[in-house]
Amino acid sequence: MKNSLIILGFFALGLILGLTRFLPEVIMESDFSLYALYLLMFLVGIGIGADRSSWKVIKETNIKIILVPLCVIIGSLVGVGAISIFTPEIQLKEALAVGAGFGYYSLSSIFITQISGETLGVIALISNILREIITLLAVPIFVKYFGKLAGIASGGATAMDTTLPVISKYTGKEWAIIAIFSGIVLTILVPFLVPFILEVL
Amino acid sequence: MITVLVLMTLGIGLGFFVGKFPKVIKGVDKMTTWSIYLLLFLLGIGVGLNEKIINNLHTIGLQALILTIGAIVGSLIFAYITYKLFFKSK
């Protein structure tokens, strides 16, 4: 949670500097965010490769656990796909890319900005932040009406960290490992799925 | 974007080897966090400079919200089905 606030703080700071044009020309004109993205993805890769515990979780648990992130992927994409059918302003491809953030707003918005521009990037940022916030607030209700996987599904990629405490509290500790697994799988998939949707589909 | 995926795959390979050194991992984690801060800061600047976004913020916000609702409701329905079919006995 603290981390999310700092991230939002940096975004807000940039926003204010941009709005007030209180910036040196160099920053306004050059685009070094692409190189920063290269660096970030290299680092994220190292993090995934180095994380022994995430590989262990995957090896030690029942095979049907894979159904959990799978139903989050299908559910999210079908959901945003349905929205795009009823809202002519939103194209299917754009909706799918935003939905494929699964709540991982920092990385998904960075990717979408780079590929499709700032407008869709901001939609992805807001939408995926909202996913985290709504999950934090509504897990008890979701679990009551949609069963024990509801919190994990709603949290998406955030089920492994920011929304894990509420999920585990309202679903039961024994579900925490499934939440972490699902969150890890979705987190790893975001950098593959978002560019795939925007560039290949 | 292919560059990004290649870099990430290289990173994963390198990660397998440096995984043994907690100090390196800690440094990588820190740098990851700061590059996320940097990129979101830059996105903030880009948005602030972009009048098209600033003037349409209410529409953009609304679109974001309905997409979120779609993603969550879709996930909940599929999670409910998956739970009933495969996890209920647990």
C-alpha cells in the first residue's frame, strides 16, 4: 500500500510539473522513457529468474491451481470485451489491453503508453488502480456472493501483494498460497500479454 | 517491443544465476522500484503536457471505470464457475 502511494506521488509530481510547464526543455522534448522501460524490463526479468520461492510454490501445489489465474485471464478479457461491444468509443483491442493489466497498473500503463500513446496509457493506469482499490474495499461482498475465489479473481495480479491481506482475511489463510500463485502468474504474464494484444492481434 | 521481451528473457536467464546472492537481488529490487517511479513520473509529465488528455479527463476517467467494472465482473463470474466446479469440496 505504501509503495502504491509513492508511485502515485511520483505520477502526481510529474503531472503537476507537466501542467505548469515547470521543466527544462530537454525533458519535454526527448523521450528517454523508452530506455528507462528497457532497463526496467531487464530488472523485472532478473527478479523473476532469481525468485526461488515463486518456482517452488508452482512445483509444490496441485495442478488444478492453474485454473485460478486462467479464469481471471478469461474473465477479465471477456468482461472488458463485453464493455467494448456496448461502448462504441472503446475499441476491442484497446479494451483487451487495458483489461490484461489485471490490476498491475505501473507496468501495464507504461507498456500501453509506449505502444498506443498516452491517452490509452492513462486509461490503463486509472482502470488498473481502480481494480486494486475496488478489490481492497469489496472483497468481503465478492466472497459472500461469488465464492472463495472471488477476492483472488478480483485482485488479479495484486493478489500476491497489495490485496493479499484482505483476501486472506476474508477467504481464509489456506487460500493465501493460491492467491500468491495466481498473482505471480498474472504478474509475469502482463509484459507478454499486453504487447501481444496491441501488436499481434 | 520485441526488444523489451528479449531483454526480459535475458534478465530471467541472468536471474537464475544471481539468485544465490541476496545482496544482488536486493539491489535489483531497489533499482526496479526506482525505475517504476521514474517511468510513472515521466508518464505524469507526458500527461500534464498533453492537452487532449487534460481536457477530456472526465471521459477518460469514465471509460477507465467501466472497463474496470467489466474486468472485475467478468473475473467474478468465471471465478464463481471455477469454484463451483473444481474447488467446492475443499
